[in-house]
Amino acid sequence: MSVVRDLRVLLRFRNFRRLLSVRLLSQGADGVYQTALATYVVFSPEKQTSAAAIASAMAVLLLPYSLVGPFSGVLLDRWRRRQVLLCGSLLRTVLASATALLIITEVPDWLFYVSALCVTAVNRFVLSGLSAALPRVVDEERLVIANSLSPTAGTLAATVGAGLAFVVRLLVWDSDAAVVLLGAALYLCAGLASLRMSRELLGPDRVLAQPRLRAALSGTAHDLAAGVRHLATPPRREAAWALLTMTLMRFCYGALLVMLLMLCRYAFASNADDGLALLGLALAISGAGFFAAAVATPWSAGRLGPGRWIVVCAAAAAVLVPALGLPFAATPMLVAAFVLGLTTQGAKIATDTIVQTSVEDGFRGRIFSVYDVLFNVAFVSAAGVAALILPPDGRSAPLLVTVTVIYAAVAAAMARYEHRTVSHQ
């Protein structure tokens, strides 16, 4: 198979393997940490969780980062990205350990959320750095396959980390704090793995690097405006369209995730532990969808083009999500989890490729940081909409219809843009 052959060639790049190892450890730790948060907030037997409570938790954890994100993008274009990966991982180790201590001492929820917010903020900073650094370790010819393997492998690592957290929580030690400490240990391993790369390897170019924090922050508004202007120029307009469509698909994914959490907690299981186990199965099946996207996207995007592949993914979701979701039964929902994993990750791989090939290296940190901010705002907005629509048990046909309409609109709009682009060539 050509995909297997391309993967073998790609893995011969030593520095790509090293960057990939940092991503795997980092996102594996994310899976462990986020699962611990989910079980503590949503699946604790003593907590009666509602969709509104889930939305509030997401807002507390993600929205404040939208204020930090633009600053981090500027820094990613000025600081050595290897150092960002190292220091970010070490900082998350300390912060995750603090979260475990807060769980043990049963502090007020707001203090727990503050600690989790800090970990999440640093986490998004590191993920932006990983994406911005990828073109520095592979050639342009293999960038699509690199975007298929690297983020998807990271997502699979997060899924494995979540599975490990489920095993620890359900079979080894019934303690959310213990799971959080496991995540802290993996963050430490990610930091140590980054030391295998040189300080200069991941960029940005020396002429762009300004290590002084005050100098970087003072020019944030100017640099962000320059990044937006860069994205608005004709060679980068496809990247702008891809970011918009991916943001809307992220909104759909967030709304469906909140629905799935509520269904697993109240509709598909008789108790919290069974609901947690069912959620773990759904995440594993979704991870299989991510893997399928990694295999299918290089060939599909190469044959159709990344933009048209986004159209196919959105259109497939528009057809299959309501067909599988409206029965509100566990088995079709698990199949839908696979479909969402395939379509969402397939569109993300294509979007990453479009952005990386269209945006110059000196702007990538800013653009990927804005990318993450859009993701967070869309995700939290979706949780808020779901909180308004979802009933206590999570069964909501109006929510599924709303998501279907958005998927269909995304497919139609992106198809129209691609058609116009071809017509003008």
C-alpha cells in the first residue's frame, strides 16, 4: 500500500521521529489528565451532573485561554519552539501534581477549575508549537502524510491515555488523584524527550527570534494584525476558508460530545461506573475512526485535493450523523462515534495541511494559535447551545437536526469555494 510505503519513508526522518515522540507522550498525558477531570466532574456518584454544569466546566477551562492564545502565537514565532516544548511540559508536570493535591484535599470547585485551567492553557500552547514545528522536520512533498500521521497518532495516544486512565480508575485504584499523578508523570517524560532535539531545530529562523518577553508582548497587536493580513492575501484564502469550516465542524463535535456524555451518564447505563465504561468504549471506537482517517486522508486528499476532502467529510457527517443518532440507542451511537472520528480528523488533517503549505514559517505560530482559539470558542459555544437544548437524559432530536444542518452548510460552502477557485484558474 502506498500509505504504508509513505509512512516507512517518513519515519526515516530522525527529527520527525523525535518530534513525534514528544507529541505522543504529551497527548497521552492529556488523555489521562482529561479523563481524570471528566470522571471527577461528570461521573462522580455523588455529583448530579447536568448539561449546564458540563458547559460551565468547559467555559471555565477553555474560554480564558482565548485571551492567552494570541500572545502565545506571537511567542511561538519568536521563541525557540524546542524550549517551548520543554518548559511547557515541565510546567504541566507541576500544575497537574497540584491538581491531584486539590482533589485529595476536596477544595472548592472554583480552585480546582483554576488549576485545571492553567494546565489546559499550557497544553494548547504546546500543541500549537508542535503543529508549527512540523514543517521543520519533514520536506514539503511528505507534509500531507506527516499531517496524517503526527496529529492522528497524537489523538490515538490521547485515546490510549484515556483508556489507561479508565483502567486505573476502574480496576487498579479508584482515585481520580492517582490518575492525575499518572498524567503528571507522562508530562515529565514528554519534557525529557524534547531534549533529544537541538535548541535551533524547530525554529523559528534566528532573525525572527526575540527571547525577551516584554519585547514580544509589546508588539502583539501589530504582529497579530500582520498575521491576519497574511491570511487574507489571495494565496492564503483557502487556508482562511479551511479554518472557518473546521471551526464549524468543531462546534458540531462539541455539541455531540456533550450529548454523548449525558447519554452515557443517564440514558445508556444504570450507574456512574457503567456509564464511564461505556464512554471509554465510545472513545476507543472514535479513536479507530481517527486511525481510519490517517489511512484514508493521504490518498483521498492527494486525489481530490485537501479542500474537496473537507467537503466529503462534512457531507458524510451530514448524512450519517442523523441516521445513526436519531434512534438514540447505544449501538448506533457507537457507530456514530466512529463516523465522527473519521470525518472530524480527516477534515482536520486536510486543514492542517492547507494552513502549513499556505502560511509562511514566520507566521505559523500565530495562525495555529488563532486556530486553537477558534477551536476553543466553538467548543464552548457548542456546549452552551447543548445545555439550552438537551433534556436531562441527553436525548434531543432538535440538537441532532441543528448539527446536521451545520454540516450540510459547511459542505456546500466549501464546495462552492473550491469550484470558484478551479473556475478562475
